[in-house]
Amino acid sequence: MPMMESTEALKSIVHHAYSQTARALPEASSTELGHFNRISSAFGYTGRALELIQGASMGLGCGNPVATANIRPGEVVVDLGCGGGMDVMLASLKTGHSGKVYGIDMSEKAVIVSKQVDTHPLPPDTVDYIVSNCVLNLVPGDEK
């Protein structure tokens, strides 16, 4: 299979899997939500943080990027692969009303601002922090 076809196939598989999870989230049982929260807790999300972002955890992350980022009030943050917006919400608590947080996701079902992660045109010198929680590894390598 040529590289272009395999790249598109991979994007399609990832998009489908994450969209399915996002579609199922609003219908998730308390048992499933508890499972998502246990996964998030294992990566360092506190009980208080999980209360604040109730229902946004899809259980798909592999870390807690906002906890380790030195985000300050008034800053601009972009979350690549935002999913249900869990890290977007937590980052907004750090930026406060004077800052901005943008969530970008490839799945329309999970999106806050809908653009693909690997092609989003951000103006230079407009972002203070970029966070990503287990997403960049899913973007196929190419010649960009």
C-alpha cells in the first residue's frame, strides 16, 4: 500500500475509534464513568479536578499535561487532540478569564474547535503553551 493510502487509512481508523468513544460518552453508565475516572486518577488527575470536569474524561489520555505545565493567568493555551475537553477545562482554570484555551480535535463528535491537529494554521507568536495528551503519537509521520 503506498504511503499516502496507508496514512489516510490510519487517520480513518483513529478517527472512527475516537468518534465512537465520544458518541458513547453522553450515554455512559456510572460504572463506565467511574472507570474513566480511575484511569484519569492513575495519571495524576485529582478527585477535585475530576469533579470540576465531570463527564469530560473519555479515559483515553496517557498523562496529565496541564498539571506539569506552568500555565499562568492571561496566557493562551492550545490543546491538540482535546477529546471531551478535560484538559481544556483544567487549563482554563489556570488561564482565568483573561486567558484563552483552544481545543482542537479531528473528531467532530469530540471537538471544541474543529480542525485537524496536523494541519491547523496558528498565527506565529500567539500561543504560550501547547499541550497534548496521548495524541501526537497518532499523527502519521510525513514530509511536512
